[in-house]
Amino acid sequence: MLKHIIDLLQLDDFYEGSHDVQIAKGLYNYEKGIKGIYKQKKRMSILKKTNSEHLKNYKQWQKLNK
């Protein structure tokens, strides 16, 4: 089963995946090459953007439920 998951993760970059997928794809790896560093920075920026959107939606939800 684990081999199938690893094979599935290798099919695409999955930049829009959840935080767990980002970790599995190498969010915290130490990259040496230019291409690897670019992909990692892209992954971090997309994750940061989605987290800020979720936080904004959560704050709006809190205001509505007070």
C-alpha cells in the first residue's frame, strides 16, 4: 500500500495539495540545485497563500458566529 502511495506522489508536483502532501513531496528538504530550490520556494509560497486564505475565512466565520 505504501509503495502505491509513493508511486502516486511521483506522478505530479501536487502544488495545491494539503500540508501533509507538501511534506511528503519534500517541503522541508535541503535542496542543492536551482531547479529544486525553485520548486521548493513555489511549494512554500502556494502553501503560505492557502494558509492565509483559510485563516481569513476562519476569522470571518468567527465574527459571524459571535
